[in-house]
Amino acid sequence: MRDRIANALVWMLRLLLPAQGRHAATPTPEPNTEPAPVSPWSRPWTGPTKEEAAEFFRQQAETTLELHAVRERRRAAVLATMGADYPYSYPGAPFPASAFAAAGAVSA
């Protein structure tokens, strides 16, 4: 019972008496020295030029073609391990893709 009375007394004293210590005073805000942010709508569009966009899409097209060739080679290798011919051809190949039109050919 004494603990409850003591805790209630301490609580009331904390409410009634002013706080002490270095955290007692309310901090004064420092003046803002940073400039206000510039709105992105206040200046014209600074995106890529026509030439930069064309170069980007050309690189993307080359990468896509390379990935397509890799995927096709892998598909041909997997089918070869299963004993099926895949009509895989590449530029400069000694035989066209139509040479695989024999029985057992798999089309993708």
C-alpha cells in the first residue's frame, strides 16, 4: 500500500512541479538556411534526345537478338539430348532450317 501511495505522490509532483535538467527547456528551432527545393515543373523536360533514345533502342534490339539466339541454342541442345531434331539454323550455316523437315522434327 505504501508503494502505491509513494508512486501516486511522485506522479502528482511530476505533474505540478516544473521539469529540471537539460531536456526541460523547449528547444528553439534553428533558422532554415537551405534554399527551397526547385519544382520540377518550373523547367523544361530534360529527357534523352532523339539520338540518345535511338541508340538505347538499338542496343536493346541487339541484346534481344543475342538472347533469342542463346535461347534457341539451348532449346536445340535439350531436344538433342532427348533424341529429337530441332530446326536450328544460324546465319552462314552450311544447311538451311528446311533440311530438318524430315520425320521426327520438332517445331517450336
